[in-house]
Amino acid sequence: MPLMSHSDSNPVRLPDAEPVPPATEFAFSADERGAVYRTIFERRDMRHFSGGTVAPDVMRRLLTAAHHAPSVGFMQPWRFIRVSHLSLRQQLHALVEQERVLTAQALGEREDAFMRLKVEGLLDAAELWVVALADGREKHIFGRRTLPHMDLASAACAIQNLWLAARAEGLGVGWVSLFDPVAVAALLQMPAGAEPIALLCIGPVHAFYEAPMLQQERWAKRQPLASLVFENGWGEPSAWFEPAVGPDKACALPQQKPQV
């Protein structure tokens, strides 16, 4: 039987578990693969937290997972700042609130709807961490000479590693990006060239959302994967996917069973 996500109102069909053929001798077991896929599909961008604490050894595991992310040229551009002072957390919250109002105004007719959304949990989460790009990144040109933004891509991989590890630990994570990076950098006394990219709210939650919050709020929905995958050129349908026929196909993985 296909493995299914247990907490998504639009379940994702995973590849059937089969005996591992010789070509995939390095594959994990079926149960281990199922755990990996479950973690991916049950990850949520959380905005509601239940307070509590995160044990130091657990937090270290999450940071270690983040630090083992891939990075172009092995530059490891990520830096992590724990915000443990309440006054500093409150100042960051004020900056987020300021940007939330400005974003709402920029949305025009959707301003009121946006203001009704809960977009952060800075004052509720057990832990608040700032993820930043390090200074001195211009020295790293391996893989960045024509694509300088690969430092940001690398740091995003680190955040995703932490996010998935947190979900496996039963902890929620919310990535907050509503802030002026110059103001946050100044508040945290970052050196010139360093750039904050995320405020991560981390901690226990009462429950994980059944589906992504913005999907539940009918603000957005996941696009059909088949409409985003091309073959041999932009816009050319891929043979891996049947044509998308409706929202029920939005999260279906291909019927073929590629190597995991």
C-alpha cells in the first residue's frame, strides 16, 4: 500500500515500498524511507505555539542538522543568533509588526484579509533564532561567480534541514520574513555585509496544522506539480506526469517508481 501523509487534508501519494533492486543497494529500508517522506509532508510553517521550552540537547541537534546542509563551494554561509532576552524579542516583534502593516497596505484590496492572518509567533514560541548570511561572502566565488545568490540558497537548505529535524522531534517551526533586514542587522549589531534572512520561531505546539495554514485560510493553494515540471525546454510537459486534471492531482507523485 502507498504510504500516506497523516495530517494533510490533500494527502500525498508516496511511492509503493518494493524490494530494493541491486541498482539501489544504498537505499534506506522501506520504513526508513517512509519516515523521511512523512517528515517532509507533515512539516508545517507554524504560527501558533504553546510556550514551553526546547531542551538544550534537542536544540543542539537541530542546529547540527542545519549545519550539515549542503553549501556551494562548502562556504557554509549561515550564522545563527539565539534571542534569549525578552526585550530584544519584543523589539524584533515590533519590527515585524511594522512590516506587517506596510505589507498589508501594499496588498491593496487584500489588506484587510491579510491583517486577519496570524503571520508570526515571536512572543509565543519557546525559542527565537535569527538566521543570517555571514559577512565576507564576496571571497567565495566557487559556484557563485555567475550565481552570487547561491549563498542564500545554501542557507535556505540549512533552514530546511533544521525544519525537518524539528518536525521529527515534534517541534514546530515558523519562518518569519516580514522585517526590514537593515533594521534587524542594526538591532543585532551585525558586521557590515552580514544579512538576516529569517526569524525562526521554534517550540512545542498544541497541534500541527492539517494543511498549510495559508491553504486552510484559502489565501493560496499548492499548484499542481505536473504544471511546474518541464522536459527538454521551458513549458514542455514532462513524460513523468499525466496532465493535471484538477486539485485532487495537485500532490500526486508519479506512478513510476524512481529510485529514492
